[in-house]
Amino acid sequence: MWEWSRRMICRPFSSHFLLFVQLLLFSPFVSPSCLLENGRSSVYLSVFEDLRPGEVVGKIPLENFKPNGGIELKVVKGFDFVDIEPGSNLMKLTNPLDRDEGNSKIEAVVECKSTVDPVSDFNQLNITVFITVKDVNDNSPQFEQSEYHVNISEELPIGTIVFTGISATDKDQPGPNSFLQYSILPSEFSNLLDIEDPFKPVITVKNRIDYEKVKKFTVQIEARDQGEPNRASVVPLHVMVEDQNDLNPHFERDYYLAKRIKDGLLVVEPFPIKAVDGDALNANIVYSLNGELSSHFAIDQNGQIRVRSNPPPPFAVFFVHAHEEKNRDRNATAILKVQLGANIHFENDLYNLKLSSNTPQGTILTRIKAYTESNNQIKYRLQSPEVTMLRVDPHSGNVIMGKIPIQLKVFYEFNITATDGNEEALARIHVFLDAVTDCSEGPRFERVESTADSPEGLALIGPLKTNTEHVSYELLNMKKDFHISGDGVVSMRQGASPQCVVCELVVLAKDQQGRIGHTKVILRNPGLVMSASSALTFLVLTIFALIMIMMIVFVCKKVSYVWRQNKRQRMCWLNRSTDSGVIITGTMPSSTTRYVVNPEKGIDNRISDIGGQITQTKSPAPVRTSGAHLVPVTVSNRDGAPTVYF
């Protein structure tokens, strides 16, 4: 030690001074105090809100502070959040911080005591510590609802706003940590909707939405903040697409075919006519027919087509229209071709049976027969099963007597059908029933059969007479063309034109006791025969008229030709009585030929210069008496043959 002091004394004074200062500053005998460094009056600290309890908030910057160096620090205010580690100047966090809950600033007071120099002026001080809690992006955006629902119409224009009800918030403090951007996450249907401004959650239409392709879908809406690292939340948006009346109805087929009739309805192939609404609105469809011969048919609201005329046209092509009941602009059209062939028909359309009430059951009354062009087996069926008086064998066509009804009637009518599996024909059976219990005879016509030709007037035949009085007459067939009066006169209806050469009528007579009798009236209709002969006569007259016209045209052409030939021969270049002739002078230098035609003298003087000699030839000229004539003029030269001009 002394050796070290001796060496130091030997150094210059300036070196001793510096050493003294160092010893003064770093000597362990310097007394610590409660004064803050650099003369500060308070301490300012800042921490992030995600600081965990037990971690250091900061240091209390005391002058000459040493751990366990005689300075005691104690938190007297704000001890809910911070505390001083014993024997140090380190301030630590005691409880979690959350700036979003309002703990953005903490004010703490630290009491400082000096145990080394208790009599010093700065042996005890209260130090104020201000702690700023900095925000951390520790909160994700939160939507107001867990999911959203919206109904939108199809076919909305692109850019149409469809939903504005989405909203999200962020509990972080205002700034990037709570600044949200919205978007639609990529998915199968994300191309249908869009958020044009990412800072405004407004949903718009991005592409065409067709109800027929998609009826409902879901997209995911994302809200993302701008913190580091950023946080995001997602919420589903469920979209229900509402159908609009933007599509026309449509038929299941564009072309239909009907080849046969069943129960008065066209049997349409390949399946019945039906049109459905193109949208899912299930609008009521109204049908109509249009086109040539469509008036012979009628269509109902179910698309079934009923035959209105009898017989119907065997061939027709017309349109089937379908439109919405409340919007005729929404319509569709299909084509129906009717091709009815007479492939199956009965031998007779009407069968008459006269029975007595005591006819035994099982008796074969008659046999009906139908014919078909196909080789299929024909089956017969009676269409009046509620009346058991008759039955028909389905294979043979035999009409068999059945059970007589309790309530007897004098007249029954049955319909019978025949089918070959493809087409169906219809015939009728009229049954006249005589009760055995009534022994008296019913009305009887004087003639079982009456025949007459159809005269020009309306009255045809009659009156038909019976053996009883006070009878009523009824015509059983061809009622639309003929009529029978109360006194038995059969006449043709006004404007009727029966389509039969021989018309067979059945007349029924009934007396006051209900007894009946019938007769047959046969009328020959000369109208159809005369119509054919009239057509032939008209055709013959037409051919004769054409032949006469051709002959007249030929004669006129011949007369015109002869007249033009005669007129040409009478033409002449001299058309005045004072014309003296035509002089033509040749242009050949070797000779000069001059022709003088003197019609008055009737001569033709020809002067020729041949070899220096002049030759004069006289020939008679045509005499012009009156009018115009053609005058022959001969021109010749030395070398060429003469040429005659008229």
C-alpha cells in the first residue's frame, strides 16, 4: 500500500487530481439518495397490455442506487397493478392489463426512504410513476350476429345492392388494430356476390343469378383488422333466391301425334299434352288451339283434346298454344298432327233388337261384327254395365240376353265398343221391349217398310198411319237431317244435306199405354247422284269451251297473216300523182347509168354508156292508177350483175 502511495506521489499533480475525482465518484462510501437521475421529478414508463404479471414494468432511476444499498422503495398508490421487487428498484406487474377495458394509463406513487443517512434532506421522497399501457392487437373482430339471412330476386342487374345489414366491431383501441376490412371468402358461389368497397360491408350482385340453376347458397363474410399480426372473423351469409316470372311455359315435347280416339278424346302420343311453367311459380296454364280444322276439336285446362264434330277430320295439323293465366306474354307453342285412320269399324253403326220380357236368359240375340286392318284380335265391350239386360261376349261379339230389370221400360239404348289394342270403334244397340203381361197389341204401322224418293220440297213421306189413334212419333236416327211431325209426316230439316244416297230411317210410334211399334222409312237421295252428274256436265262444258277458244285464236291469227301479206304487196314509194319517177346515178367512173321511170308514159328508159356508145332500153313500167305502188328499179354497171330495188 505504501509502495503504491509513493509511486503516485511521484506523478504530476494533474494525474493526482483525476484519480481523486475517480475515487470520489466510485468510492463505496458515496451515500445513496432518493433523488431521481438527471433531476427528474417523476418517472414515465410504457408497457404493452399483453405484459404478464411478474414481468418488469421498468426501473426507478435513483441516483447512486445499489441493490440492498440502504434505499427502501414501497408502492403506496397503484399497488393493484405494480409493486417493487424487494432490495431493488425494479417495478413489476402484479395483475393483468387490458387497455380495451379502460386501463390505458396507471398512476403509481413510490415511497423512497434512506436508511444510511436518515438526517439527510433527501432521505425520504414520494416518487410519482406514470405508466402508459400500449394497445396490443389481442381482440378479433366480432359480428353482431352469428349468421345472416337474406332473400334476393333472381336476374338482378350486376351491381345491385342486396344487403347492408352486416356489421362487425373490434374492441381494440382506435387505430390499425380496430380498423376493419370486409371481403367474401372464395367458395363455390362467391362469384355471385361482391363487396366493392372493402371498408363498407355492402353486398352487391357480381354475376347473373338464375333461380333455375341455384335456389339457395351460402357465402362466408370475413372481417379482418389491420393490426400486427392481424386478426379476422368469419360469419356465414345464407342467401335464398326468389324466382321471378322470367321464363315462358314449355311443353314436354314440341311435336305430338294423335292416331285414334278413345271416349271422345284424342289419344296423344308419345304422352298427353302438358305444358309447365318455366319458373317455379307454378302459374296456371291456359290452352288453346289454332290452325286449319282446329275448330273440330276443343282442349280443356288439363290439355285433353275432345272431338267436337262427328265424324272428325281424318287428317289435320294445327298449333297448341299455352300461356300463363295472368300473363299472356308468357306463352309456348307445340304442333299437333291428327292422323285418324279407319283401321277398325263396325259392320253397322246401329243395331235394333225387339224383345219380349219373357225371353230366356242366355239367349243369343244377335252377333255384332267389327273389322280391322291389323291382324290383332278384336275385343268387344258393353259400356252400360249398370243395365244387366244385355251382355256381350268379348271375343265372338254375340249379344246375349241377360236379366230383365224390375222397372221395365219400352226402350233401351246401349253403346258397344270394339278395340284391336290400338284403336277403338263405337256402335249402338237399340232394344225395344214388349211386356208379356199386356195382352193387347201395340200400335202397328200399315207398312213395315216405306220407300220414297226425296222431292224438292221439305215434305218427304207421310203421314205414316198406324192401327191405333193418339200415338206419338219419334225418329230414332238421323235426327239432325230429318224430322217427323206429330201426325207422322217425315220431312227434311231446313238447310240439311244428308250424306247418304239411300237413307234408312227408323220411326217409333208409342200409344198412351206405352206400347210401341216401329217401321222403317227408306229414302233415296238423288241430290248426291245429281251432284256427281252435274260435276261431270260442268267438266265437259269446260273442255268444249277451251277447244272453241283455241279454234277462234287460230282463225284470228290466220286472217291477220293474210291481211298483212296483201297490205305489203300494195305498198309503193310513189304516193303522189305528181311524182315523175326516180333517178339513180351510178358512182362508177367508167360508166354512167341513168334510169328514168315515167309512170305517165308507162315506159322505163335505160341509158347505158358501154364502150363509148350510148344504149337506150325501154321497158314498160308499172302503171299507178291510184294510191301507192312499189316501183322496180334496176341498177347495173359494167362489171356486175344488175340489182333490182323496189
